Amino acid sequence: MSFINKTSSSAAATAAALKPCVICKGESCFVIPGIASSQCFCLLHYYSTGKHNDYGPKNNKKAGRTKNKKTSLLVENERLKKQLPNVQELFAEAFVELRTEVGEASARA
């Protein structure tokens, strides 16, 4: 996955021009460039929709070659820093619940 962190004055203009997240309409921090239009995602939806898997280099071992994928851009680092604690907490809670469910299923088996 390739990130470009913009910190110049043009980054402030870019951040102000960012569209909201295409899913929740909240503040976006990732832009996925497109031919017709770009898609913007907040941190949660960038990872929970699997968009992070769609972008960046990927090895295609079956074909014996490397396939280059598109690039996603991290365009607003301050928004990312603001969103990160909530997303980490959400994924931590999901992990604890999953671990509990797996433990209960193992005990029944």
C-alpha cells in the first residue's frame, strides 16, 4: 500500500476540498483516484470495506509474476490521527468478542 502524506500548505487546500466518506458521509482521510471520479473513505470504511486490499502491490504467485495495483493516497494525516483511536477500539472489541466465541465453540466441541 502506498501512502503519500501531504504536509505543505497545498495539503490544507486538498483537505478542505476532500469529499466526505462515500459510506458514512464523515470526514475522509483516504482518496482512491479514479478515471471518472475519486472515492473518499474515512479510516474505518477504508479498512472495513476491504479497500485497503484492493490497492498497492500484490504478488500473484499462481501466474508467476507481480501485478501492480492502483495506489491509494493518505491525504489528511491529522484526520487519520483523530479517527485512529476510535477505530482501534472498535477492532479491539471485535477481536475480544471473536476470541470469546471461538473459545466457547472449542469448549462445546
